[in-house]
Amino acid sequence: MVNSRMSKEIVINVCMGTGGIAAGGRDVMDAFIEAFRERGVDGRVEKHCAVHQVGCRGFCARDVLVDVSLDGERTTYQYIQAAMVPRLVEEHVLGGQPVTEWTVGPEYHAFHDRQVKVVLADCGNIDPDRIEEYEGVGGYTALRRILSEMSPGEVIDVVRESGLRGRGGAGFPTGIKWKICADNESEVKYIICNADEGDPGAFMDRSVIEGNPHAVIEGLIIGAYAIGSAHGYVYIRAEYPLAVERLRRALDQARAKGYLGKGIHGSRFDFDIKVKLGAGAFVCGEETALIASIEGERGMPRSKPPFPVFKGLWGKPTVINNVETLANLPVIFRRGAAWYASVGSEKSKGTKVFALTGKIKNTGLIEVPMGISLKEIIYDIGGGIEKDRAFKAVQTGGPSGGCIPSQHIDLSVDYENLIRMGSMMGSGGMVVLDETDCMVNIAKFFLEFTQSESCGKCTPCRFGTRRLLEILTRITRGQGRPDDIERLERMARTIKDSSLCGLGMSAPNPVLSTIRYFRHEYEAHIHEHRCPAGVCRELITYTIDPERCKGCGKCRRHCPVEAIEGQPKAVHVIQQEKCIKCGSCFEVCPEKFSAVLRA
């Protein structure tokens, strides 16, 4: 029998993005469905009770996130596991009393309060596998109005008036790109969604497609209509199986509803979309390498000009926009170009999605208005630095971005300001660094990535990034030379000026920005053979302070090479010739003694 209390309208939303699933989201969903089934209710089909999967909620560090809504009154829970579900059903769903010790706290609301959600507005609120839910929040209304009331030129005018710029990195005005392609006379044109998100720590595009694939599809259709294209592609990483699955399901649903195919919604416009799995190379995010990959060739950049809008896929005019750019379009046409242009800064309109990671308390996916300060992002949204350590820098723009130091924490985040600081917007990675990070090592880390991902086609990138990495490696090993800083700067600028594509042109950014703002750390490594942050192993020396050591023996017992000598309750000594500088002694020394010193 169905409990009389369950006559209320009950909606359970479970985060089922990649992060939510990894934290146990599937088990949580199954537990809710089973709990309702035991009470005579099928939570997947009953009109008054629905258990929904939703996409990423943003605050990934608190998964599994669950919403329990009774007659529209929503309560959000964090860190939910399957074993907790019966109590939620008994006390909250049936008893009407939220389980307060499991609900989100003030930090959850602070995380969301400063955000302005456009692209992510419906992620976490609708089931990505149900086109009806996307239509229920206004999905495809913009497309229907465009096809019935607007010419392609009028569509382009709206995009230009909105001020929307490409969110893939360069920030080129979307409407201008479309206008150039539309003016090219060609019977065949292509439009491509670039979902080849390869930056370490970046998950913006993946989360949008997992949480709201129809927004990307609708944006792609709008773009195709504007430029006169009948053929579209989504080039997406094969390493994103969940996003690929939901995208393909959404495409099938869009075709069944008449949003793709011949004569879309009674118009004369024909358009369809194919999915192309990425080749697994970072360089394929560059537009000409991406085109080569779709054509079945090795993903290597081509010289420009001609640009893809003139000669792209199979030699035809081609527009390439990334996921976030396209997902903005349905909202722009529903709410108007003037509304969108009112959000953000003077030259950078709208919002930007960032993956907030690194040494920060609140990691996750955020969407903020252009022009917001770094301080607001890091402290108001991100909750500050882990363990309340000192903020040192933030690296933006992915592995080819730059590091912005703490003295510029009040910087307004937009395209121009980030470039002025020696960094860039990129696709939206934002890695927060604290006082324990070595900036020379950070530059080396990102160079290792870009050097290994270089396609090798052009000499400056192929050999130049390798030489940069060799010098950085020497410096971190205590083998730096007096003129290494000047050599790094000279080589970095040469690589930027002479590389074929954006990967090579931007790869030196981490080196140049860290030298610009943290030159003293390079000098300490080279001239003093010292790593100020205590990160570079070859430059670290561990000693034991005889005044502090109480002879507890923890350091000796944890040393993997038996380099520490000493009797119980007597001062211990590290034999430097045996020490491998692993840091175990430093980590296990009781904080009340702090006898192991690192220099």
C-alpha cells in the first residue's frame, strides 16, 4: 500500500555526473527507487513521485549531492551514500522532517551565491536523458522562433549585439566569425562543436554535455542555420564515455522530435549532426588539427591563413565553436542580446565557466560574470586556501596559461586583463597554488605536459619546448647556470613568435609568467641551490634540531633507508650520506616537537 503521506509531489534529484557516479550516485539512486518500491511506488514512473538523475551540481567536493523536494520545497543533502537513504525516506519524505545533520551548510550556499548561471542554469536540475525536461525549461523554443521568424542574417546580428566571444580560449567574437563564414559563397559548409577538452584538471565541457546536452545541440543548430550549413560535427574526447553516451541519446531524441533532419519543424532548413571521437591528443583541440583528425588524417595543425571560415573541413568554409560558446546561444535568444550584454565587463560580456581546483577548500565547477575579481572567486566562492595557508598564485588558461601572483588578487577576470598579466582565459581551468608550491617546479610541470603533447610538426615547438624543459629540470636539480634565466626568456619568446599553432605559441607562458613574478625563486634555485618552498628534492636538506628532539623514534622507524640513528629518548641524527630526501621524517615528526627541519 502507498503511504498516505506520499500523496505529496515528491521529487528526488541525484547528482549523476561523472563525479557523482564516482562517489556512489548509482547506488544512491537505486536505494531511493528500492525504498519507494517497498512502499508500493515506482519512483521512475509515478506522477506524484520521481527519482531523477541530474548532471553536475558544481560543488563536486560534496558528492553525492541529493535534492529532496516535497511540493516544491527543496532540501539539499551532501555526502549521501546508499546506506543513508532509508532514513531520508522515513524521516524526511514520510515524516516531513529534514535530516539536518546531512544537509548542506553555509559554505554550500556561499559557493553558489556569487555565481551567475547561464550555461549551467539547468545542469543539476533536469534529467539529461529526457528531452521533455529540457523543453520544460524553455529548451528549443529559441530554435523554433528563429526558424519561423528570423533570417540567418538577423540571427547573426543578435549574436553580434550580445557580445558573445568564443569560450574556447582566444575569445574571438562569435558573431563576426559566423558573418565571415556566412558571406562565403559555397554550396557546402560545416559547423563543428569542439568538445576535445584536454587541459589537465579541466572538466567544464564534459560537465555541460553530461548535464544538459540539448543546450549544446540547440546552439549548434542555431549556428548552422545562421551560416547556411547542413552538416555538423561534435568532436568529443573518447575519454568521456558518459558524455558521449548522453550526447548520442540526446541526438536520437532531437531527431525523433524533428529538431534534426530534413525540413526541421516545417522549415526549409535541413541539418544533422555526427559524433566524432577524438584522437586522444591535446593538440587536436587546435582547430586545424581537429579538422585533420575528422578527415581521417593525423591530428597536426596546418598553416593559417587560410582560416577554417574560408577553407576548413574538406576545403569548405567551416565554423568551429566550443561547447560553452554554443550552450550560451539558446539563452541569448530566449532572454535577448541586451540582457546578455548587460552581464560581464565592457569588453568581455556574459559569464565564464571555470573548473576551480588546486589548493582551495571548495573545488568544483563554477560560472561567474566576466569582470569578477580573483579574490571573490578564491575566497568568497572557493572558501579560501586549504589549511588556511597563504595564497601564492593562480594558474589560469590550462597548461599553456600563466601564473598570476597574490599581489594581483584584486584583478578583474576578463580576456584583456588575463592577457595583460601574462596568462589567458583558455577554456576555463583555474588552479590555485599556495605557499607550499614551488613556482619553478610548477613551470616544469606544465612544460612536461605541453612538450609531450607537441605534435612535432614545427621546429620551434618540437625542439624549443624540449630545451626549455631541460633547463627547468636542471634548475630544479640544483644544476642551474648563472645565465639560465635569460636563456629561458630568450628561448620562450622565440618559441612564441615562431611556432605554427596555438600550442607552441602559448606553451612558454608558464615559464615567462613565473619568471616575471617569481624571479627570486629561480635565483634561489640557481645561485643559492635552495628551493624556498621545499619542493625540489635535490635542493632539500633534512636535519634534526637537538634542542627539540625528544627521542620518540618515529622518524627513525619511518625512514625507508635507515638513515636516522638514535636511541630511545635520546637525540636522533640524520646521516646525510644515506638520506634520499623522501621527507618521511619531516611528515611523521609530531607537531608538538617539530624537531625535523627542512631547508
